[in-house]
Amino acid sequence: MNEDSETAAAEFAQASQLEPTALYWAAVNNRNLGHTEKAADLANRAAYRNTLSPNLPFFRDEAIALLEELEADQAVSIL
């Protein structure tokens, strides 16, 4: 699975960085790889990008939830 996730990360890096769907799934993949800071950055960009993408409403809530989850995990790891 880790090899597949690494391959997916390379593919997501080639995807449009303006498309919130690609950013969201890249964030999920990075979280699964343990790259929480990168995942939080991507989730933030997916949730709050000012774009006219017709896909944004479908992934914005999920991206915000993922970002909140990642921030909570980081707060717990600091304690």
C-alpha cells in the first residue's frame, strides 16, 4: 500500500494545483503517508481556494473536516 501511496503522490503532484478535487485527494494521500504538514497545506488550499470550480462545493466540507482533524492531531501530538 505504501508503494501505491507514493505513486499516487507523484501523480497528484502532476495534477492541476488549481483544482480543489485534486488538492483534497492529494491531502488525503499525504495524511495516509504520515505527511501531516503537507496534508494540512493541501487541505487548506482545497477548502479555501477562491475558484470557480464546479467541484468545489462537493469537496469543500470534506477538506475543512480533514484540516480540522489534522490540526487536532497536531495539537494532541504537541501535548
